Amino acid sequence: MSARDVVITGIGLVSSLGEGAEAHWQKLSAPGIKPVVDEARYAPYCVHPLPEIDWSLQIAKRGDQRQMENWQRLGTYTAGLALDDAGMKGDEALCSTMDMIVAAGGGERDEAVDQTILDASATRNDREVLLNEKLTTELRPTLFLAQLSNLLAGNISIVHKVTGSSRTFMGEEGAGISAVETAAARIRSGQSTHALVGGAFQTEHSDMLLAYELAGYLHRGAWKSVWDRQGAAGGGVVTGSGAAFLVLESREHAEKRGRTVYAALGPVAGARNNRSGNGLAAAVTELVKATGIPAGRLLALSGASGAHAATAAEKTALAEAGDLAVRGVSTITGHLKEAQFPFAIALAALAVKNGAGYPAFDAANEPSYEGVPEAALATAIGYHRFEGAALVTRA
């Protein structure tokens, strides 16, 4: 044990299941949970939609809400849940010295403006002039057809007064992995004492689905478990709207303020392996072993996306890495992109804190787990690139 051990003291979660750490634990720990899926709105694709949210509970000013799109509202709201959970919200001394690391995408495009540009370009040949006209007359100053990635961090700073150092990473699942890895490394080195880290993804926007489908990654047709999409039409990914933020602290910092912790965050391993050939499974096995997983039966919260090649490689790797009772998080929440890794870590921490595993999310493909977990593994193997794993242990 060290004063600089990294512990998790706050969890903020939003998904199709609802909001809050406790709500997710209650639903996911009950046998026979069924996912919330919308198969009609974007057919032939299905999504896991956001629940009803009263944004004012975490974003009090209507003006702040209006200048954000749903992606930013979702992230800012969920960051507030994590700060509340850690007992830090409204504490100026703690928030003003808190580091923040956000995993973000490029934000939502203004689809109405996109359409007016396409429509106008059908009748005009001076398209460079046309674009300049639209940029100066149709878009808000903060937008350039899409939102800036660091606007989420900026809004968290404005709304929740988190004003220590700020970093934003981009790169889908890799952004979430690097965000957690960097926050944990800073705390272990003594560069930071407490940090807010996480990401958000709002998939209920056709341009978000388009990005996946252009490369052929989206699952088509009726919803299936993340482990059952091999051979089905499309590329295997079913997306979800959601967010996950964690408050990480050094053990010493948490103890000084008398805070109960969920769990300790052990080794965090990230990599970007060459996926040509059949090397990904072996690379993921080594990545998992680099976290120092203990011998014996271990609960594993997998962020597998459903993408055919990546998910098959992860399934093989986890089977070879140890005696793992794997739970495919995306079966229930959908693929959360930048939020995928912190979400899996949060669920691992909830299992360790509550002293119980999760029933199988897919009984046909996931083994049972009995006993009290002293540790749990969290993974995120990117649907296209980047791989990550972390070990969560009892604090």
C-alpha cells in the first residue's frame, strides 16, 4: 500500500439504463436484465437511446444548457454526477485544484446547415464562395460545421468550476484509454492529487452513425448480443448514447478528507498494435497479463464493441489470459466510443465495492460467477484501433 495508490471515489454514469452509479448497479446486478433498444428510428440500424434527463439537476443555468448540444450536455451532466458522488461538487478548494482529462470526439454536426450547402451546391458552380457564405451566415461562432473537441472540458470548467489543469484526448476508444492511463500516472507520480476523467457519446444523431457505416462497422437488422453478431449482416457494432466520468484520487488525499472509496485502480495498460494478420489476439492476451491479473476466477467487464474481427480476437484472448468470467458491457449499453473504457472501469469498481459479480448479460455465451470479487478486469478493444485494459482491486 502506498500514499500514491490511485483510488476511485466518485462515479458518474448515464446510459440507456438510466443515470447514476447506484441505479446502474441495481439494474445490472439483477438477473435477467434486458437492454433498452430502439430498432425503428434509424432502421436498419438499432441504437441504445438516452433516458429522459432533467438537465437542470446538474446544469442549473438555462443559458449554459442552450449553448451546448446534447453531447456536451451529456458529458457536463455526467461529470456533475461524479463530482456529487465524490463529495466535491461546490467545494471551491477541491474543484479549483482538480485536474481534468476528457476523452472527446469532434462533436455533432449541424445537419440542417449541411443540407442547405448540399442543396445550394446543386445549382451553383462557385462552391468555394458558397462555403464561405454559409460559414459566415449559418454557423455559430463556436462551430465550424462540427463542435470543437475541447468544448466539453470548457463547459465542465464553467458549470462545475473544475479549474485545475485540463487535457482533451481524441481518438475514439483510444482517447478513453489514454485519459484514464494519464490521470492514473499523474497521481502515482505525485504530479496530481485528484482528477476528473471520462467521456461522453451521443449516438442519436445521424452523422454519428454515418461515421461508423462508411467503414462498414454497423450491425444491421434485429438487435443481438455483442457475442452473437459474428456472421450477421453488417459490421457488428450497435452504438449507444451514454457517458462515464470517474473521480480519481491518491489514497492519501482521499483519506485526509475522510472519503470512502469504491476501489483502487491498479495497472492500466494501453497499446496500439498492428492488426494485420492474426496478431491481435496474442497482443490482447499480453496486454491483459500486463495488468497483473491474479490467479483464480476473475470477473472481467469487457468493452467489446461487437466489430467482428476485434471482438473475435478479444474473445480468444480473454479465454487464453486466465479463468475469466466475462461480461460484455455493450450487450446492455451499446458501444459508447470515448466513454467505453471509463464505463467498464466504473462497473468493475461497483462490483468490487459491493462484493458481488454481475449475472450473465448473455447466458448463452457468458459463464456464471460466484463469490466475492477482490479484483475485476476492465477492457476496451477498439473496434478499429487501440486496445486497453485495467485491473480494479479492493481498496
